[in-house]
Amino acid sequence: MGAFEDEVPGYVGLLTRTGSKKLLTNFNVPLYDGASLDITNPDIINVEIAPYTDLRTLLPEDPSKPQTPIELEDNYFASYAFKFQLRLANQPDPIPLPIPQGYRSPGLYLVRYQVKFPDTNVSNYSVAQLLVVDETSPYDGPRVKPPAPMPGITGPLDRAYIASQQDQTVYLPIPYSVLEGLAPDDTVEMFFGSSDRPYVYGPPPSTDTKYRLDPAVPPSIPLPLRVVEAEKKGNYTIRYVISDVAGNPSEISYSLDLEDLTEEPLPQDFLAPGVEGAVPGDGLIDIKDVAVIDGLRVVIPAYLNALRGTDEIEIELVSSVGTVKKTVPLGNNNLPLGIKFTVAEVETLYGTRTPPRKRLGVTASYSIKRGTNTYPQVPLSTPFDLDLSVPGPDITPPGTINTHLKAPVINAIRDNGLFGPDNHLEADDANKPARALIELWTEPELPVDAAPFTITLQYGNISLPAQEVKVVPPSGFIEFIIPFSVIRAAGGPVQVVRYTLSSPESENTQSSAEAIVTVDSVILKMAAPRVLNNTGTLTCDSLRPINTGSLIIHIPGSDYLEGGQEVEVTYMGFQNNTNTPPAVINETRTFKVPDNVAGRNGFEVDFNVSSALLYNPINASKALLSVGSATVTTNTQYSGQSVPSVPAYYKVRGYRSATRNSSYCAGGYVPV
């Protein structure tokens, strides 16, 4: 007789769920006499697996031809069995015969094997053995979640009741019968509260988490008091999973909420709610606050004895115009907890903005709902003001940009009363001011009704002096003059221009649509680079190392430089003291800005060019030793534009003077 490696103890032939899921499970058979030890001449093992039948009930196909029980068994296996062959030698005792998963889908089988000895052609069959592959779990027809446990009592199921029971353990009935799969040796794993691990149901030192059901009594599951007291997050729910003897688990059940446990300890130490952006603060929610939050957020402070799985927060916002309520489970949220109200809900509180309404009083209050109880009995409240009024045309939903306010139009002011193209300050407009032409809106509330109001023009990040409009001009346009000093300070190559509208009648400021202005009238420049180790004249001592090295150049920080950006450094040399062309030397090297800090503060580079190239062509002969100059410049790309630096000017005396024969820095005499 053989035995299956993954067999359930006490259940002949029944595979565990683990065994049935394996790609291979071993059928271990005793080592037989005369087993081959020669791997070149192995025994042949034929394994046969047939659907289960009671072999004692087999009948011959032809009643007139009687057959022995062995012949009937052989005929049955020949007709219905799956077969595979193994060639084995030098095997252990017992011999493992691996059965692939494809030969043993869920069901009942008979398994036998035949041993053939190759030298003698003698063969023998084993006794057919039962194989049971069961992957059907409880509540598997159809597969559903088991029902929640039942309290089992009519009174309160609280800590006092559990403590009064034997071993301080209460047993909760579960709806489970033969129809759902109840069978001997079924086990249950229980899960309590916020833990996703099954709890140990027995007293220490027990570590067993699988509670065995007794089919002779109605099924129930134990809940010890120590498990309840170990729950620290206030989640007093219980679930379970049933597994049959083979280890096939059900789905996790629905949960039972033990509300009588959640009533203690009681919540307390409540504080009044806050309102983000208003309390603490200026006590006002305006349009900017609503736009930033995309609504309104009430902040519930932390309170003592919060129960995450049970507590619900009921919030109410009340104004003279409307009321908005919301209930939010505490769940896994942290306290303090911000609870958001949508823009539409904020609009409900404020109502229509016409006729103009300024500040409107609102009260935010909350309470904690736990089961059928409410804490505190009188909700805590906080007053604040809400102002969604706007100067000028109405806007829905509230926001800081009002699309009814058209973008300004920017033109350079040219000679003879002419203007440049819209929103383009060209290179020819350098040193010229510009105008911003603002067309007033045509939506209610109209400009004539909204006056007086104030318009403030924002050119880039520079605010121009505001204009108060008391009387609306007949043209419907307001004009600003933008000095070139502002244009130059803001820079290029593009600028965003908009205006804001304000009024003493409203707490809110509205912004217009934006104009994108191309700025070519501002010439972008970087500060001049600086060659280190000189006093205005480049000599052999300016090199590092002295005589044989190269120039070290400092590139100043600039708004046009950032980490990783390429910077070109150009050195041009002249055979005169005035940097007058033609240049006899023109050397350029490219470097990268190390990081953003270097881009802001500046950095040094090694201009890795020898003095033979930088100096010698300038002081090319004794006649040229008293003259020589050079310029050093940098250049980079910024937003698609080339940004050069201011040039740095130096004299060049790249030699060592002597009475007869002066020599170059790196060696060699200066020619006559």
C-alpha cells in the first residue's frame, strides 16, 4: 500500500488543498524486492488513475464469459484510466511517484501502479487505492460570503457580559449547516476589530487560531474578553473564515458590529470646530479662499476616546439664506479632520449676489454620532463670515479670475502718435514706453453701475499705480502708460499682463484674463566674467600653475543661468592696447553650470588653453612686447534667445622680461 505525500491525516486518500494545488504531488510506495540499482537498466513503473468505482460491483461485458475480479479490474483500468510511465533506478524507500496536477482534477479516483523488471519481463500490479481531490470550500455552491455571526442573546453584549461567562469567553452562533458544507473536522478562524490576523481563542500559552467545530452541537465561535480589550482603534467587529478538513477556506464572512462594546469609553473633551482660512484667522471666507480650497473646509478638532469604526461626524453649516449638512464616518481618518464642502454647497449658503450682498454670517457646528447616541448633546459651533460678492460683472462659480474681464492689450508708443503691434514690443521699441488699453466689461453689473471702482495693472510682477474710476469714460476704455523702466525691469522674452478690479463695496478682488506679451525691446545681458589672479593685465603669474597653466575665469551669477545649462566662454586677443580688430586669437570653450546655486551665485571654470595660444600670438615679437589686449565674454541661451555678457577688457603681457632675451611663460625666447 502506498500513501500520498499531501494526505490529510486520518482521511485515507484525501489531499490537502495545498497538495491538490501543487503541480506535482507524490504517491509514496514501498520499495519492492529486486528494485533496479542500475541507472542504465531502470525498472518501468506504469501509473494508472481511473475515476472511482466500487470494483466489487464490476460485471463482465459478456455474461456468458465469466471473469475473475482481477480481470474485471484490469478491464476497467484499461478502459477508463489515465496512464503515464516512469523509469526508475536506485530509488529511496518509499519510492516517490510524482502525479501531475493534470491527472487529478477535483474528484474521486482509484490509483494503482505496475512494476516491470526489464531483464525478466516480470510485472506486478499494486492494490488500487482511493484518491480524493476536494477543492470545494464551505459556502461554495454558489461561492458567497458567509453570513455575519449572531449575538445569540437579547440583552447587551458588553464587556460585563463577556466577563461573566466561563473563561471570560462568549460564543457567537454562526449560520452553518450541512447545506452550506458542514462536515466533521471543519475549523474556523476568527478576526476581530482592526486586525487582519486571526486571533488566538484559547488562554495562554495556546497559540491555536483554528477553532474546530463540533457537528453534534450548533456551530458557534468563541470571543474572549482579552481579544476585545486588545482592540485599540475602536473597531468592534468580528468576522470569520471556515475551512474544511482539506484546508479549503470560505470567503471571509460579513461582519457583526458589536455596538454595545463601542459605547464605552464615552467620547469627551470636545472643542469648537475651525474653518480653514477663517477660524483661526480673519473670520472671513472670501472668493480667494473658496478658489484655493475649491470650496470650504471645516476642521473637526481631536477629541478623547474616538472610535474609528463607529463614530460618525455630523456637520452643519447654517446661514440666513440656506443650510448644508454632511455626515462623514471617522473611519481611518486622523484628527483633527478637515471636512470639505463643495463650491456649489458654498453657493447654497450665500445665495444670489444681486442685489449686492456683502458679508453674510454663517455658523459651523458638529456633533459625534455613536450608535443611537449623539455627543455632545448640544453641538459645538463656530461663527464666521462669508463674502462671495464681486466688484463688476458676476462670476459663477466663485474664482479669482473673471472671464468677463477682457485681457488688456499692450502696444509700444512710437513717434508721431503711432503704436506698435498688439502685445509685441519689438526690438525697435527699445527705450520706448507702452500703453495698456483695457476695454471695460459689458456684463451685469455694468461699469456705470459698479462705479466707483479701482483698476490696478500688473505688468509681469510689477504693479503700476492704480486708477480709481469714478466716472466711466464714453469710450469704455481705460488706458495705462507703462514706462520703459518698468519694461526693462521686468525683462523678457515674454511677460504676462493682467489687471485687478476692486471696490469698497466688496471684500473680493477680481483678476482679468491674461495677455501674453512678447518682449523684444529689452536686450538681455549678463555681467562681465572676471579672470582671476591679475590687476587688469594678464601675465605669466595669472596662469595656474604659474607659467605653465591656464586662466581661471569666474562667471558671475545670473537670472539667465541654472544647473546643467551650457555657457560659452570666448577669449579674443589683439596686437594693440585698445581691443581693436582684427583679433589674432579667438578661442571658445563650453562649460556647464554645476547646479542652481552656482547659477545664482557664480562659479569658476578652468579655461584650458595654453599660454602659447593665448599670449604668444599677441606678444609675437620684441616689437610687440609693449602692446597687447584681450576681451573675455560669456554667452548662453535663455528661452530661445542668445544672452551675451558685457565684455571684460584686459591688457596682455605674456612673457618674462629680461635685459637681452625675454622669454615666453612656458619657455622659449621672444623672437626679434
